[in-house]
Amino acid sequence: MFNQLTGNLEANSKVGVILPTYCEAQNIEKLITEIESLPLNKSILVIDDYSPDGTAQIVEKLQKKYRNLLLFVRPQKSGLGTAITDGFKIFLSLRNVPEYVVTMDADYSHNPKELPQLVSKMSNTCDLIIGSRYCKGGKTAGWSYTRKVISRGANMLARSLLGLQPHDCTSGFRCYSASFLKNIISYLHSHTYDIQIETINQAHTKGFKVKETPILFVNRKRGKSKLSLVEIQNYLSYIFKTMALGRNH
């Protein structure tokens, strides 16, 4: 299934970091270098959707330097949701499954220096930690008024219509326990940004513990935002479909 996966598949890491990419050549080398410098026992998995800007080629070059760097190149742009789900499946299929799996953006919206703090919040009583822009202490920077309204509205809908508790249900900066992912992986079907709601909804439905920790989210400085009308439509579709069919969907 993952024939295009390259890198050291025998690594024994406590934390697996998933970086979904599409046209992130301007950011990816600096980001990977900064993550590699962090005091964590980690592996990094780049899921690239066949970026035409050479993102994958940069990662291939870095693999010669970093033994814990994995790369999976998909044949076409297939959406954030499927990229994250593929990342989950890859880490869960390794002989040495990481204890925790982190997801984060590859465009510097999420500060890699906050990654150790995110992981440190995990415990035996928590299965998902959300790096939150909207809990006490969380902030955003560089967003337009329209983007703020869209984000706040999306979270309001998720909380009110699905009964979810987190202040920030759409943040992509997260740490999951492997045991939680094993339990929900067969239930994940999202193709785009609705993966963020789907995973929280599964935790809520199955009784897993979700917590938040404040982060600063900074609007990307280089490259182009990938949030589109299609992603927004898919997000709304997931919420209303889940309401109609029940939480397990």
C-alpha cells in the first residue's frame, strides 16, 4: 500500500511527526532542520502530494543527513484528510510504533519550538492534545478579519451542533496517542480539513480524553494558503452528515 515510502523503517522513536506537504519548497528544509534540533526522540514523516515545486526532492536530499526522516510521495494532490490518515497508517504499521503521533502544518503556521511542550502535555489520562488558538492564552497573528470570522464560525458550529468540548476544534497542531489512533483509524474517511473535526468527534464518541494547550498561530509568511471554498464545503458537509447519521460516521 505504501510502496513509495522511503527512509529508515526500523527507527525506534517515541514521537512520530507528520508533515503533509504540497508546494512547500520554500519552507520544508528549514522546518525539518528545526524539528531535528529539538530535544525529542522523534521520527519525521513527510506526506507529499507530488508537489511540482520540488518539495519531495528537498526531503530526499535531507534523508541523507537524517536517518529518522521518512518520505511518502503520493501520485497526486489528494487532500489534507487523506494525507493525515495515510500518515497515521504508516506510523501504526511500523515495527516500532511511536507512542505519540503529532500533526502540524509545514508552512510555519505552527511554531516547531512548541512541539516539545505539546508532547509533554500527554499523559496516561489523555489521548489527544490540541494546540489551541482559542483556549486561555492561545492567540492568532496575521489573520484578516474574514479569516477570523470563518475560523470562529467553524468552531462554533462544531461545538454547538456536535456537542464537542474543545475551544479549538479545527486546529491542526495536535498530539495523538497511538492507542487512540489504533482505535479510530478504520473510522476516518475525511478528505480535507474536516479530518480535524472527525478525530475529535471519534474521541468524544468513544470516550477518549481530549485536552487543549495554548499556542500562537501565525499566518504563513511564504507560499500560498491552501484553504479553499471546497475545504469549507467539505467541513460543513461532514458536520451536517454526522448530525444526520450519528456520531460514528
